Amino acid sequence: MIKNFTPNDVLKNQSGELPTEESEHLNASISESPDLETFVDAIKQLEKQVPTLLSGPSDRPLKNIMDYVKKNIKDK
């Protein structure tokens, strides 16, 4: 039986949710499906960009938290 894989299957494979055998079949069939190949390429590009899109917390909230902790430690 031939299974038609979907972009959802690709995402499951990326997150490790597909069984090993199914993952192997998916990886083999990606090169045969231009749509899935394009989707995989887009995911790889997004994975590269994610670290540049994420930022750490600003200094003010961290300072407020630390001030709160220091105050509560002194009060006890």
C-alpha cells in the first residue's frame, strides 16, 4: 500500500512523533513530491530564522523580579 504523506506528517517527523519505519518512508518519498520538498525547505529556513526572532526579557522586568526576591528574603 502506498501512503500519501502530508505536510502534517512532515511536522510530526520533525518533532519525532512518527514511528521509525514511517519516518523512513516519508524521508524517501520527500524527493518524489515537489510540494513536500518545498515544505521541508520552508521548515528548514524557519528553523534557521527562529533564533533571530526570539529575544530575551528586557532588563526592567528582571530588575523588578530581583528586587521583589531581595525584599522578601530580607523580610523573612
